[in-house]
Amino acid sequence: MRLSALAAGALLAVCGLAAPASADAAPAATAPVVNLATNPGFEIPASPLADWGSIPGWRCTGGPAEAAVTATAPHSGGSALAVSPAGDDSNGECTQTVSVQPDTTYTASAWVRGTYVFLGATGTGRDVAPAWTGSTNGGWQQLTTRFTTGPDVHTVRLYVHGWYQQGPFAVDDVRVDGPAPAPAAGAGSVPTSDRVVFLTVDDGWQRTPEAEAFITDHRLPITAFPLPMPAAADPGFFRRVTAAPGSSVQDHSVSHQDLSKLPLAEQQVEICDARDSLTRLFGAAPTVFRPPYFAWNADTLQAAANCGIRTLLTANADFSWGASNVWHEGTLSPGDVVLLHWTDTLATDLQRALAAAQAAGLEPAGLASHLR
């Protein structure tokens, strides 16, 4: 009951219970301007479960052979990004996906050092030329550009890069200033009148042929929440177990930490980097986030939204490791979210969960389509 009470309380907190507006109510305040860039100062260390050589929040085309965090003469703080293009056909580009609001103006900026360094954004709907410098004469120089998003734009691609055969460059203190997306909604179940339940499976370390066969034979719509490392170790497995209509792969963080103990900036790295890894593996960006240990706070909701996540989802039933726990009175109900894990017991756990759903007159359904 504690977990579903937390989820319900969080949903009320997100949605709010507003008092009736008075006739002379003040107009709504303008949304505050914040920096939406992930790991803007290159200060957040990489998780031990992240890709080797990766830079939290960033994707560099040349990988660790070209790009690394350095403590040598940063613009501010303790570190900066140093890029040395490895060949004549490389410009050393590093990028990140930034979640934005439609029809909104943002200012992107970065401090750079080097020769022919560029800063810009694509996918804005109203793309503008990048800011650039021919040379910073050995010191740091700030590049700044502004863009206004199109009516249907929710993410943009921010980039920094040098130029071909122009040598190394450095970047620090990146900013994308503007209003943040609205916080994600927190929930432990899905409001629906359909007689359905949702089977969700976390982590991904133990992948058994028995579980795969059960999912495939019953054509179960599964919502998988794998960590990026096991997903990357066996992406074919996760493609097969999410092949049934309604199935999807969603976000569960990079390192399975208790996010409620991390500041917002580090939570954003955990969620955004997992989003990026899963998008590269499976071709679709997650829109649902399952917090490890069901531990989260208001910062988690905002960090998730900054990574393009619309819903933070816990569960209100647990059938993992031989359990049959429903965290509300009675049996499974329409809209319940069932927690399971990729373990050596998953085949029998799924069988038990499916039997419980059918006994209540319910059928498994695809989660993502019911959350739209």
C-alpha cells in the first residue's frame, strides 16, 4: 500500500488541486528561464554502468578516441570537454538532445577555445545558422545563438564541433536557456475503463529462453524497462520479447541508483543517457520512466520531463520472484500496473500474473498507447 499511496500522492501533487479563481486573480507568471542542457559544465562523472569512455549527457561521433573530459584549464569549475579530431574527415562533433516547448525562443551558448569552433541547434522547426569563431586566440570565447521552436517541436539537437584539419578545441559551460517542459506526471496505475492490466518487466540482467518462449507463445504485450548495459548486451532478445503489438521499451535509468538522493542535474544525466542509449538500440525514444526502487521526488519529475519523458510510472502489484502482491484491496483491477523482473523465475511469474489477470476478467494490454 505504501508504494501506491506514494504514487497517488505524487500524481495529486503534479496535477494540483486548485482553489476557485477569483474575478481579480493575477495573471499567470511567466515560466522561469532555466538552463536545460545536460551536464553543461562536464562536471558529472560517468556511471560505472555507462558505455566505456562516454561523456555523461553527450554523444561524440569520434567516441573516446576523440573526446574526453579534461581538468586542464577549464573555463570554470573543475573540468571541460577536450576534443581532438582523429582524422582529416572528422570535425569532432558532440551533441545532445534537449527537450523544449513548441513556439518558444531559446538562447544557446557555450564557452569555447580553439580554431573554427561552431555551436548550433537542428530540428528546431525554424533552423538558424550556428554561432562560430575563426579563432579564440588561445583563450576562452563565448558563442551565442538564438532559435525559436516550431509549433510541433518538443526536442532539438544541440551540437558543438570544430572544423576539418583545424586541430583540437575545448568546450565548457554550455547553456540552453528558456522555459522548461512541464514536469512529468507520476502514477502507479493507469486510469482506464478497459478491462486491462499492464505487464512491466525491469532491469534485464537475467534473460531466459523460458521467459522468451512464454511471452512469444502467448503474444503478451510487454513493457520492458531494461538498463542500457544489459539491453546493449543482447538487443535481439529485447526486440523479440517486445515484438507483440502494444509492447515497448522504456527508460529505467543508467545505473539503477536511488535517484531521490541525487540532485536534479545528476538525475537528468541518468534518465537522458538511458533514453539516448535505448533510442539508438531500438529506434524509438522512451516516453515512460520507471524510477529504480520506486524512489523519486519532485526533481525526478522535472528531470524526466527535461529528457522528454511524459509519465513516471511505479506499479500497484508485484509478481516478481514468486510473489503475488496486489497493493490495494481485492484482486487485480482495470488499469493496474504489474511489476516483474527479468530473472530466472520470470516465466513462472508471468504465468501466475496472467492467471491472476484472467481470474479477474482482465487481459494484458500495451501500456504506452493507454498513456497518450
